[in-house]
Amino acid sequence: MRLPLYVLAVSGGALVQCTVVPVVGVGGIVPDVPVVLTVLLALRYGAEAGCLTGFALGLAQDAVAGGPLGLHALSKALLGFVAGDLPRWVLVTRPIVPVGLAVLATIVDGLARFALLQLFHYPAPLGEIFTRVIMPQAGYNGILAAAALAWPVGRLLSRG
Amino acid sequence: MLDLLVRYRKYSVLGLVVVAAVALLTAQQTRQGDGLWLAEGIATITAPVQGAFARVHRGAASLWAGYLDWKHLRTEVARLRAETVALRLRQLRQEALEAENQRLRTLATLRERLPERTLGAEVVARDWNGFTRGLTIDRGRADGAERLSAVIVTSGVVGRVAVLRRQSAIVQVLTDPASSIGGVVLRTHAQGLVEGVAGGRLRIKLAVSEEALQPGDLVVTSGIGELFPKGLPLGRVLRVYSATGLFRTAELEPAVDLTSIEEVLVLPRGTSGDLAPAFPES
């Protein structure tokens, strides 16, 4: 993997998530750009790169969000690792795969974070979080992934 | 050991990352405040950028809100203008109705005062070309109107029915140059001939002395000739001209404002008697 591209993706993704994304929310729901980036990078560069990218992006998200430091980092690191390992079993060249995976990854990431937040006595019930946050965000991320793949940036990420 | 880590690099990276994340989480769980230095370091970089984006966002939002306000204001102004026009139209209609009501009421009062049964008619057209002066009314032969019938309003004589059609009639008005009616000065009982003059004016010609005719005198129909009953107001003397030969001429102001009448009464032919009491205002 090219290091400059990796650094650019991580820093750019983190910045976009904490600056632009809050502005483009629809009905209080915002996309999770680091999830999409982690999935796309992991599919192209493998489990190791996906894991590190997810960790770095998640850590930046944690720092900016002000929540427990390591929460996003852990869930996205695991996500990146699994997504990066998928090409061994699944044909990922079809565009529907990264898009579907971005949706699935958002759901898994949301559930993982909810599980981890139980350590911190997170009060909201799972059903509410799942229907009002995780699922809409998964849909938003699917659209974002499709748009990213259609754009030159997405093609660059998936080509390396 | 190192060989093992290199050999399973992928899993080693995963393990390190998971351990680091769990360690951070555990540290925060057990000792509040630990690990915040890292968050502060990252936030130091991102905070100014976040601030700049927030300012741009606020500016854009403010601009958008301003645009929406302006658009809303324009719509509101257009709506209020349309409403004002509609209200003005309604007011004009109301005023027209009130004026019509007033005219009809006075006409009805006159009708009650008259001894004969009269025919109410509405003025539907005006022929005001200067050579002839006439009004078209919406009553004709079918309604019982007769040719040469006198046409009046509450203030006096309008003219006579000159052309009779089935459902309409043309009234030759007093000021038509071809119109002439026998008149009498109410104050002196001096009799003369009231004629229309080109240009919409009215004059009286009579063979009397200067004293018999003064500005302000009321001239009414004389009843001679049986076309017009006696006592219908024709006009008031405006100015008296010098005598030429036997005759003295005076300009009259018509008793009826012929330019604005809307409804008239048609008297039946042969109406006789003195109708002056039916015009107390004159």
C-alpha cells in the first residue's frame, strides 16, 4: 500500500467526519464516513491495512466525538480486519459487494459499539438505537459507498 | 517470538490494535481522565478546522435563511397586493350597489307620487355623438312602452321615446339639437320653447320682457301639445341673452344630469294633469 494515500485517507476521512458530515445530516442521521473508508481500503489492501485504517480513523472519531477513547477504534479495527480478509472467500470485484458490505459493516459496527458501551452503562435500549440510528445510518452509508465508487476518489481507493 | 509475530503479521497487528483499544477503554473505565491527552492532541488539530467549517456553515445557513425570508416576503407582498385589489373591487361593487339602490329607491318614491302607472327602464346605451343625443332603454313595445312617451327621472325630464322597438327604445334627450318642448317659467308663468343646442346645452326662447326671465328661474313643461304633462322640471336659467327682435333667449342648465342617469321612468302617453307636486325638490 502507498503510505501517502493511506495517510491522506485516514486524515481526510477523520476531518470530513468531524467537519462536513455533521452539516449534511438528514433527520438527525449522519453517515459514518470512516466505516465506508475502512471497508473500501480493507477490500483493496487487505486485512492488515484495513485493521490499521479502522483503528486510526476510529481513534480520531473518538477524540473528536468526546466519547470513550478506543470505542470506535476497536469496532472499526475489527471491521477493517474482517472486511480485508473477505476477498479470500468472496468475489469483491462487483460494485454491489462493497456497497452491500458498507451497509452490513455499519450495522455490525453499530452493534459492536453498543455492546462495548454497555461497559459504560449506556442507557438507551438496543431496539431504539437499532431502528433510529444504526439502520438509517447503514442506508446512508450504502448511498455514500455507491457515490464514492462512482467518483474518481472511490476508483482510486479501490484501484490503489 | 519475533519470527512468530512476523509470520502471523496480520493477526499480530489485529492483536496489538485490539489490546491498545481495550487498554484505552479499560483505563477510562477504571481511572477517569486517563487517555484524554491523546484525545486533546487530536482535537487540537481538528478544532480549528471544525470552527472554520462551522463558520462557513453558519454563513451559508444565514444566507439561505435570508433568501427564504426574502422569497417569503415577496410572496406575502404579492398576496397582500392581490388581496388589496380584491378588496378594492369588492368595495367598488358595494358602492355601485349602494348607489343603484339609492337611485332605485328615489325612483320608486317618484313612481308612488305619480298618478299614472309608469314603466321602469334601465339605460343600456348612450349615443352622445354631438349631432344627436339619445339613450337606449331596455323596455320596448313588448313591455307596453309607446312612441313619444315622456321619459323622466326624479329630478325632471330626460326626453321622449323617439324610436320604439320590440324590446328596447331610443330616447331623444332634451339636449338633442332636434328636441323642442313647450316650457313655462314657474315664477312668472311665461311660456316659451325649450330646445336642445349642439354641444349638449339647453335654451329657452320666449317672447317676454327682461323681468320675466332671471337666472335661477325654474322652467317646467307647459303641458301644451299633450306629449309632456304639465309641471315636469326641465331646467334652471343660467344666463339671459339680449333680446333679438321679439324673442328673448336664455341658456338653461338641464334639471337632469343626462350623463349619469342609469334608470328612468317611462310615462304612458296621454298622461295629463299638473305633475309639479311629484317633484317637491325642484
